Amino acid sequence: MNITSWRVFAASATLVVGLGAVPSVGAESRTDLLVKSPSDTYQAIELLNTIRIERERPAGYRRTLFKHWLDVDGDGCDAREQVLKRDATGLPQVDPFKCFVVEADWVSPYDGKKTSDRTEVDIDHVVALKEAWDSGAWGWTESQRTAYANDTSDPRSLLAVSSSSNRSKSDKDPSNWLPPLRSYWCIYVSNWISVKARWNLSMDESEWGRLKNLLEGQCAGTTVRGFSAAPGGVTVVTTTQAPQTSVAPTTTRAVTATTISTTTTISTATTIATSTTRAVTATTATSGASGSATTTVAGQPNVRPGSFCAPEGAVGTYNGLAYVCSKTDVNGNAYSGNRARWRRQT
């Protein structure tokens, strides 16, 4: 498969618009990563640093929104049978009618359990359907959700695992669940990050922080393979900050649109705008544990939505939107620990 290279961008200095109407709310500035080929390898922590951090949006999820176990690639096998066949140890016996796996042996990578009974094998969405919804799939089209639910184009998306481990995991992210088999943790972390990056899904702070701790601890040095474009069509819009040698009164940013097509060919669209100029003034913002940025845009702090802040009542901006340092969310519900966070100003 021949594909041209594309960039997976970090946030703050960049804007990433994902599948459909996925919003772009990012974390602090990080280094860009150029993903060239599925056969290349990268440091997992570098790929993690490209993923935007934002609060989840769980409202509205229904499993029926993700039509799954379909034959979306037209090879005669539905996604479940295809993964059962692919992940079998040895040569499986397959009925050519609907590609039904009649007999095979499996070893679950999550817990090491062995079975020859297909009814004891679940096909796990590594990033569960609800987790995907909460992290950005709420803005996808139906065809994009179907492509995700049946994605056999990358073996890290779906895995044949023991039913017990799959049900224990449910829709939890790595901050709440890791495989019982500790020797598989680093592979699991690598797979999780690759799926989130490939499908332009966000992470919440606890999820991102747990992965970072693992990659700086027992999983230090873990690598991740590159990936092809996700099926279903992805639009990525980036703003790349021009290089600077010193803080100038203005910062000019060029804006470029890139489209990843369903045939995994990436074409560069016409430039949306040649530049966007923002006034930048050096300042110091009181930020608490997670912090806001140390520059101001139009005289107000440039903040990170959802992070801790002080003092209560302070006002900041993110992507041109107003945020307030508050101890309650937009519905008046107090944040845990009675601590103040940056939230949208109403």
C-alpha cells in the first residue's frame, strides 16, 4: 500500500479537527510527529504527546450506533470471523460459507487463557465503542462509526480475547483497567495509543497521565508501529507556528488543510488562510497543579480547558472562546475536592 506521509500534530500551537464534527481542545504544546509508513516504528511516548487532552462527552451513547460484525471490506468474512481466523494459533478450520470458523485454538493475550471453544472468545474493541464515543466518535457519521466498529485494516483495533477478560475490561480506559497479564501491559499501552492517534480520538487527563507514567516507568522505551489512514475518511486541519528566535509583538501562523481519503491516499487541499496574526504578550498566569499557558491572547490568559486553576473567577481564553476559573461545572455541580477548574464561560 503506497501512501504519502502526513503529520499527527500536538495541540496548542496546532488545531486538529477530527472525524466529522470532533472538536479540537488540546493540551500544552508538544512536538510534532511525522508518521511516514505503517512499517516504521516510533517511540510510543512521542505518539502519546500528539494526542489532545479534553474532558469526555458521554451523553447520547448507544451501542446500536456502532453497527458491528459486518463485512465492510468485502472479503466474504464479517469482522468477528475475520479476527477469530486471524488470531487463531495454528491453522483454523474454516467453513467457506460466510467464512465461519468451525474449529481453532486461541490464546488470550490479556490473561493467557487457552481455549478451543469459540463461544469463550470475545472480539475486543481495544478502545471500546463507548470510550471512542466519549472521546470524539459522538461527532462521527454513521459510516465512520461502522468503519471503526469493524476495523480489521489494523490488527491493533480488534483482538480475540477471553470472554472473562473482555467483560472485566468493559469500556474502561487504562487509568481504570490493564490486562491481568502484566507482561502484556506495554503492548496494550502501545496498541491503545496507536488506535487513539489513528482515529483522532482524545484522552482525558487521568487516562493520558496513567499512560505517560507507564511509558516513563516499566514501559520506558516502548515503540509503536506507524499506521495507514483510518477507513471512513479523516480531515485534519493544522496550524503550524512559524519559527521564532525571540518573543515578538506578534506571532504569525500559517493554516493548511489536509484530507485523508478512504483509499488511504492523502491529498493536500488549498490553503485555507495564508496567515493568522495574534497579539502575544508575555505574562505569568497562576495555574495550580495542571496550569494554564504563560502567554496572553488579547490580554487574557491562554488556558487549558479542564485543568486546575486559581484564583476562582479568573477569566481566560482557548481558541478564541472565553473560559472562567470555577469550582462548579456549567450545570452548577461542584468539582471533586472543591477545586477550581477552567470551564467554558456561560
